[in-house]
Amino acid sequence: MNKLLRWLFSLHLGVVLFVIISIYAVLSTLLPQGLPVEHYLQEYNFGAVIIAFGLHNAYSSWIFRLLMFLLIINLTGCTAKLIPSQLKRYKESFTPALKQNAENLWKDGMSVNQIKQTLATKGFKWSEKDGDLWGVKHRIGIFGSTVTHIGIIIIVLGSFVGNYFAHEGFFNLMPGERATFHDQNFSVLLKDFYIEFRDDNSVDQYYSELNVLQNGDIIKEETIWVNRPMSHEGIQFYQSSYGWASRLRITDTEGNEVMNRFLRNDESVFFEPAHLTIHLFGYFPDFTMGHNNMPVTRSERQVNPHYAVVLYHFGEFADSFIINPDQSFTFQGYEIEFSDSVLYTGLIYRRDYGYYFVLLGCILLMAGLFMAFYTYPKYILLRKGELYAITRQNAWGFTMWLKRQFNL
Amino acid sequence: MGLLFYEELFFMLAFAGYIVASIAFFVLLVSAKDKIGKFAVAITTVGFALHTVAMVFRVIESGRLPFSNQYEFANSFTWGIVLCYLFIHFYYRFTAVGAFVMPLAFLMMGYASLLPRHVRPLMPALQSRWLTIHVGTAVVSYGAFAVACGLSVIYLLNSRKSNDEQKKKLLPDQDAVDFLSYRVTAFGYLMLTIVIVSGAIWARSAWSRYWAWDPKETWSLITWLIYSLYLHLRFNRGWKGRPAAWFSIIGFACVIFTFIGVNMYLPSIHSYV
Ligand code: HEM
């Protein structure tokens, strides 16, 4: 039991986990993720293995969770084990042992006092122990690895717990429409959505002007774009996609309007009186014919607007048209036309408090690394005729630095 | 003629400079003549200055840092490699390292020269101040890993070389190479951590999630794990010398794959080519 526990908290297991997680991650990037199970069984010789190891959904598989769980246990144990010795070494009275092959940097003509003074200006604090002089700097850096490890633990836990409680969704709005968040007691109204173009008609940016409404009052007005979400009550709203919606009008032989509604690209509507399905194949604001005779748009600017429409009668293909907003076509006496195309916006919303923990973990991680690599503890042992640079992390670099201070 | 013409001109001059420098460094290894080393470093420095001028022209013309397509990354990456090398040279007086670093710079620049180089405005997802931090740190991080890789190659070659006295004088002491490679890796690792963290923060503001296991993200994490392994084995198990050198080379292969391979072989929303 004891042995198992010791292994669970050992660097040995840590290294094994590093290797396994890396291999697992490499394999996951070589396989398409999230397809139906049958796909893997058919396409790959090792389909069953892929499924068994959860590699088709690598990061929500039980294997990955198990690996992460073990990593956290291992890392927590490892870190906890180290803390007592670090606390001991952090004490002011602590001095490290001198290595046998340590290089004595003392040169004739040096003076103890001068060395003390020079290094004191570089931040070394001097004390005496058993007749030797010890200079020390950056003792705090002893905790670098611990701070780093705690950062990792917080990141992994924060992301798992965060994802578990995170709340995400997607909605489309046309200008004037609103989305209501019942559990939140507010709604989001799209005042306007527009695209800003550059001279070459390519897209510069997408803008959604949003109002947040509560009990009929506007409590917030914000314009969001890609890279600038709106935040409200812990929920972030992101500009994510867009599309065109176009007005379909059908009039009968007497000129009465019998249908008037918006259709999105690739959306169909069934018109009962004529048993007609009208499919808006697409709206092409800057229309041109592409190769193999498919309509395409050169940009999202309404330079040469056209609609491509396909009709199905009793479920059978009946006809297709490419028309502009001033044109119409008739089917069994009904006049069908498209016009008034508007952009709608696609917004993602997400609430994930785990993110703030992950962020905290990242800050600790970076601070810990900086401590471990740069503000690691540095000791200088000074006796008459002897001068040593002592450190665990970077003996060579610290020795070199010390030599430079005295032009050795 | 526009600034981009001059950008191309200076780019080509710098490229030529790096080729000459690479050759000179190799001559240095064979001949062990001090003068050739001085010449190689001088050419590298001049090439670097020309390269910097080329980049400045592009920055003026495009109105932003050259961080937004594969050509610009490769170009900045080259610049980062040479910058790190020159720093190592002038700070630690490690001249011969150039023999294994400059060819990397020259290959990367050659790769850049094959890519389309027109200045395109930034697509919406790239319009963020995080772009500067994310790619800026990536440039130095990758540059540092390239230098660590060059040092490791030297270490491996040197550890089986004859005891030719003159060459020994030229090549730095093995312990120093080993240590320096470690220090440079540690720096690159810290920078890589900032790359990944800033990327996550940026991804959250652009795409709503901070981490989605997209192949580019995953590969940067794999690279990071490999260097984590390196640091732990070195620090706790005393893996120095040859195994550490091999690790460093494998790590750099991962860096290159993350940078080029992922775009070529794996589908990713990160592929801005
Ligand atoms: C991804 C995760 C990890 C990161 C980023 C990380 C980072 C670090 C860093 C930066 C150091 C200081 C090394 C140096 O100064 O060169 C360190 C030390 C150490 N790490 Fe980790 N580590 C991680 C995971 C682990 C795991 C899983 C273990 C497992 C048991 C572990 C065990 C240790 C030990 C024993 C030390 C030595 C600490 C000392 O004596 O001061 N680490 N780690």
C-alpha cells in the first residue's frame, strides 16, 4: 500500500503520464474528431481500438479524464512532498552544501570587503556562519516549482469544473428581433447589424449593435464585433457568424398577398394552395456565374443582387430561377418574388466561471516559471582565499555572472 | 516604386547574407581560423540589419507588425532565430554555434521566400492586440529553441570528435554548451508558456472558448509537454549531455511541425495561409 502510494506521488509516474498524454494528444490530432462511431469502424483497420480508447472523442473520453485525474493526484502529491524541504531551505539560517568539484573563483589581489560591498549593491545579503561569510539573494525563488505546480493544478481543475458548469448557446437575430433569456430575466435586442467593407469589397469587420432589455427598459447598449464580446451578468456574447434573410412574397391572380415572410439562404417553405415547396437556394448580393454553372457571390456588397430559387411540386423538382429583386415568376397563376434582403447576425453566448480560475492558474504558472528560471536562490560562500558561487538550478550561469562582476 | 519593392530587395540581400554566413561558419568549423569566425559574425550582423530594414519597410507599408500570415510568421521567425543567435554570440562569445544556427535561419527564410507575400488587411479574427503578444513571444520562443537545437547538435558532434587541440579551442567547452542549451531552452519554454496563455485569452475573446483542442493548439501543448519533460528529467534526474541534446532536437522538430506541419497536414482554424 505504502509502496503504491509512493509510486502515485513519484516523479516516475509523472514522467510516464507526460509521455502517455503526449502520445494520446498526437494520435488525437491524426484522427478526425467527433464523427459517428460507424465511421471509424469502417474507415480504419484499428477502428475498434480507436473507439475503445476514446480517440474519436479524445478530450471527453474516460481515458483522458483518467489521465488528467492521475496527473492531478500525482502532481499534488509531488508538490506537497516538496514543500517541507523548501520551507527548510527558505529559512534565513539555511546554507547549501558546497559541491566537491566547485570552482574556487578567488584570485590574488581580491579583498573580502570589496567583494562584500560589490555584491551587496547587487542585492546580496550577507551573514556569518561558523566563521564563513554567506551572501544570499532570491531565496523566495525556492518556491518557483511549487507555484508552477499549483498553477497547473488550478488550470486543470478550473477547466474541468468550469466546463461542467459552463453554459453555452447560439442564436440568430435579424435587426429588430430579440432573444429572451428566461432564466436570466433579460433579453437581448439587435438594433442593427452591418458589415464594414474595405476598398476591395472584402470584409473588414462585422458589427452587431445590441441592447439589453430588462422589464422593458434598456439597461445596456453595446456594439460588439469579432474580438470584442459584450459581457452581461457573467454571460459573454460573441459575434460569430452572419447570413442573409430575404423577403418572399406571393400574390394570387387577384393581386392579394397570400404570403409574406423572410427566408434564409438554403431555407424552404411549403405553400399549401399550390402544393409548392419554395427553396431559396441562396441570395447572391454580388452575383456572378461561377464555373460548372453555379451561382456565386464575389463579395457581400449588394452590387448585383440575385436570388437562386428552386421549386418542388408535390415533392418533385419543378423549376428553378435566377432573378433579381425587380423580377418575379409565376407558378399556377401565383406571382412569386424576393426582395428586401437583410443581414442577420449569429451570436454565441457563453458563461464559464471556470475561465477565471484557469486565468489565475496561468498567472501562477508564468510567475512560478519566472521564479524557477530567473529568481532562483543564489548563494555565495566567501572565506579568505575562497569564493564560490552556489546554486542548484543554474550553476554555470551564476558562476559566469559572478566572474563577470570581477572581470575574471 | 513602393516600399514593398524595397522590402523584397532588402529581404533578398539579407537572405544572401545568411547564406554566405552559413558557408563561412562551416569553413570556420573545418579550418578553425579565427578570422573566418569574425567574418561570419560580421556578415550575420549585416544580414540581420538588412533583414530588420526589410521588416521595417513592411511594417510601414502595412501599418502593423508582420505577424499575420505564413510568410510573415516565417520571416519573423527567421529574424527571431538570428536575433537569439547574435545575443548568444555577443553575450557569451559562442561563435561556432552559428554553424548550426544560421543554416536553420537560412532554411526558414528560404521557406518564407516561397510563400505569397502580398500585404493583406487583417481578417476580423486577427484584429486584436493579443496578436502582438501571442506572435511576438512565439518569434522569440521559436528563435530560442532553434538556438538550443543548434547548441545540441554541436554538443553531439563534439562529443564524438577527436581531440584536435585547435578545434577544441574554437568550440566552446562541452559543459558550457550543455548548460547554455539548457538556459536557452528554459527561456524558450517560458516564452512558449506565454504564447499558449495569450493564445487562450485571445481565443476566448474571439471564439468564445479559451481552449478547443484544435490541432495547432494541441501541437503547441505537445511541444510544451516535451520541453516540460526535458526540464524535469534534467533537474531531477540529472539528464545532461547527450540525452538532453537529443531531447532538445526532438523538441525543435515539434516546434517546426507545429509551425509548418500542422498547416500542411492537419485541418485547423488556425491556418491563415
Ligand atoms: C505540466 C506540468 C508541469 C510543469 C509546467 C512543471 C514545471 C516545473 C518547473 C518549472 C520546475 C522547476 C525546474 C527547474 O528549475 O528547472 C519543476 C520542478 C519539479 N517538478 Fe514539475 N512541472 C509539472 C508537472 C510535474 C509533475 C507531474 C511532477 C510529478 C511528480 C513534477 C515534479 C517536479 C519535481 C519533483 C520538481 C523539482 C522541484 C524542486 O526540487 O524544487 N512536476 N516543475
